[in-house]
Amino acid sequence: MSLRKKMVSLLILCSSIFSSYAANADNDDIIKIEADSISDKSSKFPYKQLIIPATLMAYGAVETTLAPNKKLLNYAIGHEVITHQPEKFQIDDITQYVPAASVYALNLAGIKGKNNFKDRTIILGLSALFTAASVNSIKYTAKVERPDKSANNSFPSGHTAVAFMGAEFLWQEYKDVSIWYGIAGYTIAAGTGIFRIYNNKHWVGDVAFGAGLGILSTKVAYWIYPYIEQKISKNNRDKKNMSLLPFYNGQQGGLSFSIQI
């Protein structure tokens, strides 16, 4: 079987796994929405939903830490790519952003998701912060050499982490509208990871760990945001209303200061 056929088969397998994940998600284990504002959510932590990201991260870590002559898919697929030296497709530089951008595109098209613009944007910002901080801290601590020997920052795959972060974001926002949005997002994310391997930029373990990390980052953002939102709302309610206005009565001018407790 040619390398391209193997990559396509791997993409189909990944899509099937995440389709099953989306279709069988237990609504009792996912943070629920009861109104348009995210502050009305139940903050039950979805422990069962952590199985896939934890498994991906564990597998990626095992692949990376094993001795080179004992690596599983890292060596098998990496050897295929290096041997055949396929034509490169840099589409993964773009597809990593497609799942997250799709949330805003769908909203502009009139298909409303779970949260309003402010809430979902803050959640995406938190997800991106967690992803970037985690990926970069691990990259420059582990210092794993890339398959093409271009740098020592291969583990984990940042492109894949961003793609799966966006895919989980798309899934969370639109799972109540149609699970197919989430499935499409995860398919694009899986394709991004596969292209990172195909382009000889990452090992399989890098991609697996990055995928799990991206999913986990978004899940954590959805979990903690209700607490942040409640804290902000409380602080706003506790603030005293103050005003500072200029005045002029025909003879004198100045500033008037008022405070409402």
C-alpha cells in the first residue's frame, strides 16, 4: 500500500473515532446550557469526556519516551515518509485555524451556537492561552528533534493542538444544533495532524499528544469560565457608581463629583 493510501486510511480511522465520540457523548457529562448566557450553566466537570484526550496524550508520551529502535508508529510511519520523500502540502498551516474560525462563520451565516459573541470569544481566548502555554513549555523542555532534523522542538505538535482545540470549540458550540459540525471539525483537525506527519514535520507521538492537549485545553476553558464570569459579575455589582461632570452656572465653572452607594 502506498504512503498516500496509508495516510488516507489513517484519516478515515481518526474521523471514525471522533465521529463515535461525538455521537455517543453523554449530555449528563457535558456542561449544560439553560439560557443564552453562559452564567446559567451547570459547572459539573465532564470527567468521562477526558478519556480521549488523556489517552491521546498518554500514547503520545509513550511513543516519544521509548528508545528510537523500539518506537511503534513513530518509527514505522516516519520511516515511510523519509524513505518515499513525498511531495509536500503546506495546507496544514491553514487548516489548523479552520475549525475555530467555522464557529464565527456559522454565526455570521445566521446559525446560532451555544454562547453569545463575548462569551465564546473569551472561552476561545482561554483555550488558546492554555494551548500555547502548554505546547511551548513542553516543546522547549523536551527538545525532541523533528523528523526532518530542522529543529529540536518537535514534541508536541502545535499545529495539531490548535486544530483540535478549535475542533472541540466547534463541537461544544454546535453539538446541540447538529453533531455533524463537530464531526467535520474533528475531521479537519485529524487531517491537519496527518499532514504534519506527511510533510515530515512531526512524529506520530507529537501529533497524538498535541491532539489530546488541544481538546483538553478547550474543555478546561469551558469548565472554568463560569467561575470567571460569576466573579466578574459580582465585582461589577459591588462597584459603587461614580460620576465626574463639568458644570457652569453662568458665573462659576468646575467639576461635580457624585457617588451612589
